[in-house]
Amino acid sequence: MNLFDLTGKVAVVTGSTKGIGKAMAEGLAEHGAKVVITSRKADLCDEVAASIKAEGGEAIAVPCNVSRKEDMDNLLAKTREAYGQIDILILNAAVNPFYGSALDIPDDAFDKTMDVNIKCNLAFCREVIPEMQARKDGAIMIVSSIGGLRGSTVLGAYCISKAADMQIVRNLTAEFGKDNIRVNCIAPGLVKTNFARALYEDPEVAAKREEATPMGRLGEGEDLAGIAVYLASKAGSWTTGQVFCIDGGVTAVGAG
């Protein structure tokens, strides 16, 4: 159990009121971390934090729209005010405002995708890495997607942004590995969340995706909790610069 003990660690998880982010936050809390629940809607943040506390964990709720610098600054300030520092940063919040051909995407939708999925992740890293450097310890995870490894006919901009997230991880690993800061990418396959609803709400489409997945099912948010705990804990102390595909085997066989 000591390998996965997060007692005393402080974790900020963006986009943690539902789906993958919520499952990761709950997993970290179950292993002893103090978790900061954040998303745009205050009531949902309060609800998830209360649920974690009801289960014996420790959590606070701080609403944040990651695309607003003042919200990011407030989130980090409130976290430090409550807990003193940030040991674990999971960047899960993302957008995908357009579904369709790469020829049809409006400029504003493309720009929004790049701003939220790339620039905001870098902004958070710039704000948190210095304190991790000072302590010579820290774990950062960016939730990417297997879409960052493959072409798509309908999610072009989103996949570009997720490929960029993988490169952010490699760059930060090269620069800050010497400071014992571990930076990794988690790349889920198709997980049944509201965010990915367009990809599985049609039963026929869902059935085809399940058939193309070696494990025979789509993912659940809870399937991503374990990798977050591993990367945040002593168990992942020599793991950095990697892209972990948690996808039921899809990328292994080139399916989907």
C-alpha cells in the first residue's frame, strides 16, 4: 500500500466534476490526497467535494473556467491558501466545439480548441512548476486522447490539440526531469462521458466501437482512476515523459 499512498499530497484536477476527471479525483482522495475539485459550475464542484468528504476523504471546491486567467489565478491561490502547496496537477479540462470535416471548421472554433486544450495547459504548468522545482518533487498529468496518435475525419482540431499535449509532456520532461518533476500524458480511448457522447450515443456506432475494441467494451471514467494514482504516487517515481493509452487495447490493434 505504501507504493500508492498519497497521504498529505495536494492534487488539483481540472474538469473534475464529472467523467474522467471526477473519477481521477475520487481515486486520488481514496488514496489519501487532499483534492481540489474544479470546473466552471460552482454547484457541481460543491457536490463532488461534498461526496468525497462524505466518503472520508478531504476536498475543497473552487470553480474555475480554465480559459480565464483570473479564474486560474484564483484557483491556485485558493488551493495554496487551504493546503499550502500543489504536489499533483492533473489537466483534464478540454473542449471540442466542432464535429465534422477539417474543411468546415470555423476559425473561432479552431482557436478555442487550441487555446483551451494547449495554451491553458501550458499556463497552468508555468504557474505550478516553479514551486515543484523548489521542493524537487511534483507530478503533472495532461489528459490527452488516443486521437492524438491517429487521424480523424471528424475531430481534426481536437486531435491536433491532443497531439500537441503529448509534445508538451515530452518538452517539460526534458527540461524539468532534473528537478524530479514527473510529467506524463494519459490518452484515453472512447470513454462513456457526456463529453464524448457524440461518438457513442448512436447504438449502432457504439456497437461497432465495442466490436473494434479487444476488451469488447467502451471505457468508464473509473477505468482511468488507477493510472492517475500510479503516476501521482511513489509507484510512478521513475516514470516520466510517457503517453499511457488506456483504451481497452484499441491502439494495440490499430482498430476503432
